[in-house]
Amino acid sequence: MTHSLTASSIPSNVSADSQDVLIVGGGVIGLCCGWYLSKAGCKVTILDRDPTRKSACSDENAGMVVPSHFIPLAAPGVISQGLKWMLNSKSPFYMKPRLDSALWSWCWKFYRHSNARHVENSKHLLSTLNLDSRRLFVELADELDFDLATRGLMMLCQTEAGLREEAKVAAMAKEVGVDAEVCDAARVRELDSDVQMEVAGGVWFSQDCHLDPSEFMEELRRGIRERGGTFVDDEAKNCVRNGDQLTAVETAKGKRLEANQFVLAGGAWTPEMTRQLSLRLPMQGGKGYSLTLKKPAELPRLCSLLKEARVAVTPMGGKLRVGGTMEICGTDLSVSRKRVQGIIESFCKFFPAFKPTDFEGIEPWSGLRPCTPDGLPCIGPVPGFHNVTVATGHAMLGLSLGPVTGNLVADLITQDKPELDIELPKLAPNRFG
């Protein structure tokens, strides 16, 4: 018997006074956990280290829901391509060498996972999670007031070589139940006729969606508050433990927050908490940037990814968001102006109606994606503790996997032995040893 990860799967008989849950982290993962836990009858408190959202990676990301992303970050060719990009100050990937044992341990583990076998072992899991999450997004759009565009995503390719590579991905997508159509340039323009594009073709993933992440998260906050949830603007500092239980979290402002259950969903900062519980999470922040044009020269109908440039383009109402880069940087939030310029120049090559001067005066946003060395999230209990659950490590899929993660965490907390249709050991926080 399998258990489908849907909203209806959460038991309705959970006693509200039996589960006080403290969620450490107020990004999209923490909020989705809070939504489904409060819906299950739990009393939820969310501890948010950054209520201004300046350092988180949830509010100003590309806003994409992507069943198309079933290949983990650790995949064949990533390292060789990354080494080439390292030599280019404007490239979409960079890792600043530094004397940091945690970084080099992460790199070694990433290298070991960057192979075809890992992709084969992960693709069904990631596609299942993303498709479940996509279904939950549709349900949430009926319950909450946010716009979900279900028109699909176009992977745009400027070269025939790039198109051939993506055609192989399209074939794999069909194997795991993800719709994909390989398009020539004429078909691309037919699907998105409102913009000029310099492309050889693309792959249309019709199940992908997009939304405004800030709008979505504000609706989650409102919904949690309506169910009695509370928010504390403070930073978690110390774990207070009693045997195999976490009893409280002490904050930077001297507060002591007690609960029956704890969810650690602090993104790239989660390892700071898990170390106190004798769990070392090998995780690095993957810095990304975005810029938002409030009055774009043209507005695409579809969101898109620019294959050769690794740039994401998303229409959000009348605005247009352009983002990209992956800088493996720990928790460094400094802005590389050269890489921001690289994003702008690459975008303009694909969309000739735009010029780099269109972005003058727009301050770039930066955020840290929590990246594990195998490219899979960490979702599950902390070993040795029966009341602590980890939910982090989603890399570029935080928004896309938010609802399914929140629903899964609610299942784990409100059921003794949930029967799930995914391979939970592959997501175990302690899987790296």
C-alpha cells in the first residue's frame, strides 16, 4: 500500500493541543511546513531570522514550479563545465577557492555523486516530488489568493548543439512521466509570439508553472496566522536538549521558545543548528542573483531558461524577472557586479529587444540556495531525537518543492509510521555519514 502526498492525506484527528511545533526558518520551506502543520491541527510558531527577506532565497527567485527539473545538480559534465566557467568572471558558475575543510569535503562528495548512476537513481524521486508539488500548488491556488500561471516553461537554446542536448533530456523526461516537446525556432515563436528571440529552438515543458514568490509567501503567512500560527522575528542560537528530546530553542534576543516538535528549515544556515544535535549536514550556499524590470520592453507569455547562459526569465504580472548564477560561497552574500553583468548580457543576446542599459538603476537581489553534495534535499528526522525534523537542502528547487516538502513534514510529525510512495532514505539528513 502506498501513501500519496496530498493535502487530504493528513489525518484530521490530530489533537491541536498535542502538537506545538516550532519551525526554525521563515522561507518558503518553513512556511509550507507551517501551512500543512497548521492545517493538520498543530499549533505553529515560526522563528524567522530575516523577516526583511534580504538574505533568504525565497522572495525574489525565479518563481518557477519545475517538474522538468528531475536531474540533480550533481550530474555528469557539471564539474568539467564548471572548471571552464571558473576562468570567466561573468560565467554562471563560480566557486571561490578558500581554506575551508567543510568546502573541500563538500566538493569531494559532489564529485563522487556527479555520475550517470546517481542521475538514474535520483530522477524518479525528483520527478515524483516535483509532480506531487505541482499538484499541490494547483490546490493551494484554489485556497489562497495568488496567481499560478500553468502555461509551461521553455528551455531556450541558441545553438543546435544545445538543442540536441536538451532533446536527450526531453526523452528522459517522458520516461519519468514529465511532458516535453522538442521545438524548432518556428514552434518556439508560435508558443510565445509576444517577444523577439534569437534561438535555434527549445524544449517546452508544458507542466511547469510560474508565480510571484513574494505574493505566494505572503498568502502562506496570512493563512498560517488565520489558523492561530505566530511569527517570531529573531535568530535561533542554542538548542536546549534533554536526552533524546529537543525541549527549546534559545534566540539571539534571549528568548526561550519551547515546543513538542521542532522543524529545522533554515536554508543555508541549518547546519549551524544541526551541529548542536551531533548531525553534520554537508551543505554550501549557492548564491544567485535576480533583477526585476518593472516596465519591460516586451513581456513573454512563458517563463524560460536560457540553456547556454543558465539564466532564468519569468513574467510576473506586468514585471519581468531575470536571474541566474551559482556561486558556491558558504554564507557569503556579497554581490559580484561582473556576474550580474554577465546575466544581463546573456539575457540581451537571447532577447534582442532588450539592452543592458534597460537594467541601469536596478539594484540586484542576491540569495543563498542551500546545496547538498548530491543535489537532493534533506527531509527527515535527526538521528537520536524523536521530535526534530530537518527540511532543507533544496538548492534551486526550494519554491518548486515547497508544498510537497511541507506536506511530507506534516505527515512525518502527525503520523507514527507514515506509508509513503517515495524512497525516504534517499532524503535522510544523515545519509552522508
